[in-house]
Amino acid sequence: MSQTAAIWLVILAAFAAANWPFLSQRLMLVGPLPKGAKPFAVRLLELVVLYLVVGLIAMLLERRAGQNAPQGWEFYAVTATLFITLAFPGFVYRYLVRRRG
């Protein structure tokens, strides 16, 4: 896999993972919640877990392409902010779009 393909794979995986918690009523896409509707705190927890999963995928692809570059706290602050920004369409669909009926 080329580096360009790996970068696009990480970007698409991040976009999909950032929106999953807001588009699905299932807990981590595995099973339904016992009480019905998923609370916002659970969605945030899923968002953090999926951020870590996408980061692990990116780190594995980087290791496969060569040596992993050392990262400081600034890198993680920027990638977390980008991940939250990618989650905006799912958040808007779940909480801001009016439903009729």
C-alpha cells in the first residue's frame, strides 16, 4: 500500500469512526442498550474509544511504511480536535436536525 493510500485510509476511517456514535443507537455497534436511547455521555465515551482505535490503525500503518516518528502532546491535541471536527455531521444529524412526525 502506498503512503498516499494509507493516508486516505486513515482519513476515511477517522470520518466514519467519528460519526458512528451519533448515527447508531447500538453500543459500540455490537448490541442494543438495555434502556433504549443512548445517552450523550455514552456517545462521548464511544468517541474517545474510536479515536484511540483510529490512532492505533494509523500507528500500525506508519510502522509498516517505516519508522514511527516521536509525537508530543501537540500532535495528540491537534488530532483529537480534528477527530471532533469530523464528528460534526453526525452530531448535527442526531441533535440539531428537526424531525417531523
